[in-house]
Amino acid sequence: MLILLVNLTGYAGADPLQQDAVIWNMTFPSCGFCEGQAVTITPDGGIAIAGTSRDSQGRPHLLIQKTSAAGTGQWSVTTGDPSCTGSAIASAGTAGVAVLGSCTDGTGDTTLTVFDDADGRARLSKRYDLGMKTTGTALLAPVDGGYFMVAEADTITIGRSGRDVLFSRLDAEGNRIWDRTYSGTFRSAPVAVAAAPGGGFVIAGPAVTASSRGTDILLMKLDASGTEQWRQTFGTKDEDSPKSLIVTGDGGFLVIGSACKQESSTACGIAAVRIDARGNKVWDNRYGVTGTERAAAVVEAPDGGYTITGTIRSADPAATGRDILVLHIDDAGTELWSRTLGTAADESVTGAALSPCGSLILTGSVADPAATDRPSLLLMSLGNKGMDPPAGLLQKGLSSPQDSGLKVTVRDAKRGATIPGALVYYDGKLAGSTSSEGIFSLPQRGVGSHSVRVTQEGYSETTVIVDPDAGPDLIVRLKPSAVHRILGAGSPEQSFDIVFVPSDTSYDCTLRQKVAADRYTGHEDEFVNDVRRLTGVTLLRLPAFSAVPSQIPGDYTKQLNIYYYWDDDRFADAFSGCAGTLPEGFWDEVPFADVAVILYPSYTGRYTGTPCEPQGCTNGIGAGFQSWMKVPSDRNTLFMHESGHALFGLVDTYCGDTFYAENLPYPNLWGSGKNCTNDASLTGRNISLCRPLEDGAVQETTGCGKGFWKFDPVPDLMGATGDTALFGEASTRRIQYVLETSGRT
């Protein structure tokens, strides 16, 4: 592998970006003239790219390149069929890596190949004769199994101006379950698809306009059986063409693409449209100042915003190539920053994905501007939050010059393999990272002893004290960690560190017994998807759960670090005790955790009290005290209720067999009516809302009548878990206090 050095500069008036934003960037010359088209993250945390490799005669072949999380090549497959290309890729979980391709010779069939994630062996290979020559353009591997693909036919229905487009639902073996054909709806086949929450598919493609001259962005929703449920069109007088589509944390969708002037196809900007779950427009924005921006892909960033990638013509008049553009917007569509990355070469990005540790993975190509028909495959990783790595990082992927200092070799303690990209700290300061061979050379040591600390995502950090008489070589062995960060980049001392733990048990209230739950056992990807979805629609949307959302600090998500715990042999038991039981030794492995969340798939039956076990329960009040809770993955408001206890130190405001206390400071429950009214007066709230705890109680009165008073009106999220329940004024003031004091009670 070669290292591609890039320059990084500000764009649209932004400050220049440090070189250290690039964790690593690589090309793969062994594949010949190659270019990446799409990228995905595999279940092992690695990276898979689908693209095209051209032989000596210039004929394209389908290329699949698999690398580790650090970009180190693991295997590569180039198909023998000539005139074949790769257009889309999707992680199919334990089934491997699914790639959609097309062959333009012979029958012109669309192809689906599923490769083993470990060694590149083809598990499944299908060619689809759809009765016409077709080109596969988009692929999805839904969590419920099988595949969904989009193909464009080389036919145009008489009387229509757009291509015929086919949607096909496939089973796990690649067999067609149903097909849907749309004639004259799309100018060309959609390249962007997403699985709709609750089932079905959303497709984004270029629509044929009424005048048949321009194109608009068309979004279409199909249910699980292929029946169209809605369609919406968005556009301007420009040629609007969508390129990428994602599901947003609230169940809606964001589509991005290019908007080019009809009179000049080279005068382009970036279009982004945000819609809700029913296809209604939330916002529709355009970005770009040079007129040469083209969009390629979008990902949801760890801060709750969105990072858009694409290409831009170099601002250097002497340069003839393209640079890579990275643009970041918030959830409201406001541009926060934008950057360009490039050299004198022609760089193009065509696909992007977010790694489990929050870094942005880009694929595309790099070539001499005078020979763009001879590109090299490009793979690049940018820092956490897309462009915000730890300060002081040196250039990644390059071995430091050898000197008389200390050569550090970092190895996997279990497998013995070297670890590239590991961060090396010398006497507490970040010195750089290991090369592709797992080596980093430290500077002159000087006199006395020194500390060497090594960290790498997916491993437990290790610190070694180097004595003055130590030799010039140091081997540091990192133990694979059971804890993996999936969101946030804050320091543990100043953040909420929330660790999700899978349970292999659930509860059936109809049978009144604990039952086995195998959804997560052996399915790490299922668990991670549930964690991402649940946090995305709850913790990352905290203001939506408050009656006074303006009191939630605007940058609170920067204080959230979300992790998941995974050990194939050890699971939590959600129904051993009220709040469940964590794996043995959990707190020793995760001493930094503020709160642990035992997550189980779902609860069967309707909980109405004993003898059934409760659906949710918390052990401990407030973060930072080894509190933990249990919740099902499909109860959003219940999760927020239990988070009120475990994260923010709120107490229940309903009558029942629970815990009551005046939780100073800024309580949501008071020990007397006087305390409640005094507090309300001091904070400018309506004192008439203070009332006894049992006020409004109809059936359950156990534990009430103890003199406690509440303020927040019904439906109060600490008193109910219905879909309309919210944190009231008192609860929100407590949450605000906790967030403003660095995430600690």
C-alpha cells in the first residue's frame, strides 16, 4: 500500500483544517487502475469497498477490497468477467459482504455476489435475467434478512421520457420475492435507498419534470410487499440529482445530491432535503460558493448533525484536478463548517461510511490530472466526529524516522498480530500512531524513567514504564476490549459515559416467567443497531422529551459518550433482580462508566404489576455512582423514564412501590408543600401547581401519603411513560443543572 499525503485547507471562509484530521489514507496500487464506488463497515469493524478495476485492455472488472479498521488490506477479489462493474455494497451481517454489479457484455445481467467477510470466498453468486439489459444501481441488506436492489433497464417505454426502473425484493439466497417496474417516473435509476423504520423501503431518484427538460429529487416509499405508500418531489429550476439517502434519528430521512444549472452542467452546488417519516418536507437547502461542488454521500455524525462528502474543483488556478469536499450541517440544515482535502492530483470521493469509533471513512480514486483514465483506489479515514480528532495527532500511517530513541511495536495480546494506527503517548503527551507494520519510533528518552501509553479503539489501553536501562525495543501488547465506543469523543472525566450491555433473557408476562432471548446472542450487529436506533431517537433528541426544550443546553450531545459491551460468552440477565444483573466483573472492566444499560429485545404481554416482573427498573440514582438500569429496546419513553433516574437523578412522581426523596439540588419531588412552593417562587414557576404526590391517584396508592409533593403537570415523564409524556419544568431544571455541571450529579 502507498500513503497519499494530502493538504487540507479551509473552505467557504472557514479556518484551515489541521493535517492531523486525517487518521490515515491509502491507495492500493496492486489492483492496477482501480476506483472505489461504494463503501460499508463490516461486522468485524473492518471496511469493504466495491469498485472497478481495469485490465491492460481497459476493460472493467468488478473489484471488492476488504481492509481492517485501520485500512490495512486483508483480501481483494477481482471478478474474471470482462466489462463488469461494481455499483453498490452492503454489509449483510453474518452472511458477509453483499455487492451489486453489472456486466455490459452478453446478456447485460445485473449481478449479486455475497462474499465471506473473513476471507473473500464467494458464498452466493446470482445473475438476474430481467428480460432486458439492466444495470444495478442500489443495494440494501435490511435487518430482517434478504436484499433489496434497484436496477435500470436499457429500455424506455413508448410515450415516456425516463428509463424503466426495477425494484426487486430478494430472500437470503438471492431469489426474487417480488419485482416492481416504474416506467417514465425516473430520469435514470435511483442510486439511494434506505430501510424505513417499521418496514418497507424509501428510494430517492431523479424525477422526470413536467417539461421533461430538468430533473427533480423524487422520494418514494414502498411497504414491505412493494406497494407504493407515498411519493414526494422536491426541486428547483436546476438539474437536481440525488446521490445518498439516510434514515435520521427521529425516523425521517435526509437525501443529498447535486444541483447543476441546466445551461451549464459544470456549474453545480449541493442539495439537501430533510423529510419526516411521512414524506413531508422539514427543510430543503442548497450549499456551495464556488459553483463546482458535487455531492457523493452523507452520514449521520456523532454530534447529531450530518456530514456530506463530495468533490470540488481546486481553488488553485494552476491545478486542473478535483479535491475532496467535506461539509458539516446540524439537524436544522445549518452549515457549521466545510473543508477541502487535496493535492496536485485529481481526487474524487464516491462513497462514505461512519466507523464504529466515529471516524469518517471515504472511498473514491486518485489520479494524475493528465491521466484520469488511470486512477488508483483511494481509502481515507478522518478523525472522530468527521473532522475533530484529538489535538496534536501526527501524520498517520507513516513510520517515524529511526533514531536512537525507543522503537515501540504494538501487538494484539490474543492473536499476536501487529496493530496499525494505535495511538502512542510519551510521558502523557500524544506522540503519534503506529505504522501499517504496527511500529512507532519515539524520540530521545533522556534521563530517568518514562511512561508509554498505547490506545486503540477495540482494545484496553496499556501503560508501560520504561526504565533507564531498558533496551531500544519495546513490545506493548493490547488486550482486546469488550467495550466499544459508538458515539462521542469527550473525555470520561467531563462526559456522561453510558455503556449498553446485551441481555440474553426477556420476560413473558402472559406466562409469568423469564424466557430466553436469542436476538442478540451471536448477533453483535443486531445489538449495535438497536443501541444506535434507541439513542438516536431518545438521548440525541432530549429537547423533544421536555416541556421546556429551550432549557436543554444546545451543545449537550458533546457530553455524551455512548459505548456497547460485547463478550460472546457473557451476557447480562435483565430479569435477575429488578434492574437485572450485569456480567461478572463488569465494573472492573468498565470503571469509567457512569451508567450501564441492560438492553433486552422486547417484553411479551402487558405489565399490570406483580407477580409479573417490571419492564424497566433502575438500581441507583444519578450518574457516576455505578448506577444501572434495564429496558426493552422498543420502548422509547420507558428508556427516557429510567434515564431520568440513572442519568439525571430524578425520582418517581407516581404512587406505587418505589423510592421517594427530595432530590436536592433542583428537585422534582419535595418533602413538603412549603418546600415545593418556595422552590417554585425562587425559579419563577406557578406555585399553584404544587400538589400532594397522591393527587390524581386512582388505583395505586401504595407508598403515597408520606408527605411528598410534586409540581410537574400530567403527563409527567417521571410519573407516566405514555407516548405524550414529557419532562416537566422541574424535571428539566434538574436535567439542565446536571448537564451544566459536566455530566455529574
